[in-house]
Amino acid sequence: MVSVIIPAYNEEKKIQSTVESVFTVDCVGEVIVVDDGSSDSTVYLARKAGAIVVKNKRNMGKGHALRAGLSRARGDIIVFLDADVGEKAVEITKLIQPVMTGKTDMTIARFPPARKKGGFGFVKALARWGVYIYTGESLKSVLSGQRAFRRDVMDHIGIISPGFGVEVGLTIDALKKGFSVMEIDVDMTHRETGRDLAGFFHRIRQFISILGVLLQKASG
């Protein structure tokens, strides 16, 4: 069975279409939405779409949300999925199949080029550099939140990194444990961060969080 874990924070605009799209994938047995302290209708709409909802009383960050979802998941294949991909969530089929057939241990979604200008590439560069320094692997989509992997991969990794550094930490840990990681092209879109004040603040938080994970790996 495949368990899909979706961390969500104030995602009422997309959460219902995302969950409904996931349920059109035959091998998916359960969808777990971890509401990370939303103040909108995310919980109601996720349940309406058929998801199991785990609700945090306050916003605790993406890493904590994913941990909460993992503690409830029953599948032998796990998918991490962002809440804002909407009807394009059906593309997770492309991520699941290589894992299900034993072609690789973990897949990472590689999105099409961004439709609008975002940052200046510092966050992506730090993430890619960090993975390369620790593992020797050159990956382009390290920051992608859309992933599929066997449950035993997570059993070997243990606790995942908190905050925005979760994807980088997960990639490094999987590769260092000897698991194979494959990037897969998908036709997904999600909310893009622009070149405004909110966008730059978001990227600064990402950079700091990722740097923290990389420094933790160095000291560990």
C-alpha cells in the first residue's frame, strides 16, 4: 500500500483538489494531511476530500508535520507531497512506479522551469552544494518536496530534519546510508515565490534552515 503524506498550512485554496487528485491513483491506500496550525478551512476541506487529518495546535514547521504524518502512515511505500499542487497531484504515479518496481529506493520530482522570476539561486545552490559535499552526488531538484520511497528507507534514516531543511537532510541521509535516489521529470506546478518582500523573507528562512542542517551534519 502507498501512503501519501501532505503537510498543510492555510492551504484551503488547493488542499481539496490535491487530495482528490491523489485518490485517483489506484495504488494509494491512504492520504494523511497534517494540518500545521491553519486558521482557515484546510482541515474541513481535507476531511471532505477523504483524507485522514492530523492537526497540530500550532505551526511547528514542515519537518515536524512530516514526522507526525509518518507516525500515522501504514504503507510500505511513502509519498511526501506539497499541499498546493492541486489536480497535478496525479503525477505522483511517475514517482511511485520506479520505487514499486525496485528500480530505485527514492524518487524526487523534477518540476518544469519556473514560470516567473524568483530568487537569485542562492538557496538552490546551497542545497545542491551541500548534497554534493556530503555524498558526491550532483542532483538538481534537492529542494523538491514531492518524493516517494520505501518505508524501510525511513526506518534506516530515523528522525528527519526540521523546518525548511527537511528535503536536503533527507537526501543526504538516504545517500549516505547507501540508498539510490533518482530524479523524475513531472508535469507539476505549484505556488511560486516571487521577487517581493515576502518572497525574499521566505528564501532567507530557507537558506538559514538549510545551512543549519548542513552544519548539523558536519558536527554529527
